[in-house]
Amino acid sequence: DLDLKSLYELILKGSYPALYAQEGVDRQLFYSSYLRTYLERDVRDLLKVSDEQAFITFLKVAAARTGQLLNYADIARDVEVSQNTIKSWISILQTSGLIYLLQPYYTNITSRAIKTPKLYFFDTGLCCYLTGWSTPETLEASIMSGAILETYIVSEIIKSYWHNGKQPQIYFYRDKEKKEIDVLIEQDGKLYPIEIKKSANPTIKDIKNFSVLDSISKPRGQGAVICFSNNYLPLTKDVTVVPISYL
């Protein structure tokens, strides 16, 4: 079983294999070297040299917004560059596999759904390094705690598909009334809703927003609440509690 402390240790460390190749790898040193190599190898040719410091600032600002709706104007203001520059830099991060833009689910029926993607860093260790967290305890108690947990789970779901040679049809749902479903997976014509909770005892209240899918013509598949429960068990006849350790 993966308890709260163990999971945030894992989140803070990240998933790059080199961190696990031998005991005692210094994560600060690893990510510092990784970023330097990334800038030199993947990014420098795409940027003017004068932009490099601004790009590092951008990485930190973007990392602080993992799990949030992508707002180009907001990021541009904090980095003090144009929105077009931010769009170009977001594209660089996507191309090099550092981030994933989770698209919103909407149809003509769900016209009240928002159409802005959410930004997720693929590696939580890099995200934590960029945002300055140095211990799992401070990270778990921080304002970023929920967003970083969501980032970890979304990236693990996506990676599980990729490892099986599949491309996931994965979305989130949020409407103008701020009703939100963390993850929606579409498979074989069905929609599978997933709620992510930093809790060991989810309740029916946690899945109340699943009902927004009733107005969509596609059938709903088995839903899930991914959380800190130790047991895989039914919450309702349509929704299962899934321990994070199962990912």
C-alpha cells in the first residue's frame, strides 16, 4: 500500500530512471543538470540567447500552474513576455514531452462546458524542483498538494496507455457552473468518469458531478474514485474506489 508520506516522497523524486539507478542520487543535482542539458540540447536553437533566462522563469511559472486551466495571458504577465511567446514556449514543452495539455470534453449538448485545456507536467519530480519543494512534508502540506497529486495520477494514467501501445482518449469536464470531473476516459463509445481525492474515505458527495454526464447521449461506463483507500471496493453500483497504489 502507498501511504500519504510514501506517495509524496515518490512525487517529489519523480520518475526518471536515472534517479533510481543507484542509491543516494542527489535529486537537486540531477534536475539542475537535466535542465541545463535540456536547454542546451533541445531549446537553445529554438530561442534567442537573450530569452534563456526568461525561458527558465517561464518553466517555473508553468510548473506552479500544473493541474490548472492553461491561461496564456496570466503566464505572459508573470514572465513579462508576449502571449505569442508563451504559446510558442508551451509548444516547445509539448514537443519535448515535458507537459501534456489535457483537453476538455464538450459536445453540442454540453455547450456550457468550457473549452480551455489543463496543463500538466509529465514528471512531478521536475515540477517540484522547478517550484522549489525540497521535502515531501512541506509539499504535502502546501497549496500545491492537490494539484501535484492530480498531476501524478493523470500522468500515470496516460503512461499506462502508452506502455501498452495505446493512445488514450482522455479528457476532463468543467462547465460554467464550475461542476468538474477530474478525468473522463472515452473508450468503445462509453464515458468513464474519474474523481481524484486526497482522502482515504471517499463519499457519495465526491462523485455528485458525475451526474452531468446524464445529459450526454453516450452511455456511462464504470466510474472510479482514485484515493488513499487501502482497498479496491464499490462506492456505488456504478463507481469503484481505487487505491492510488493500483496505478
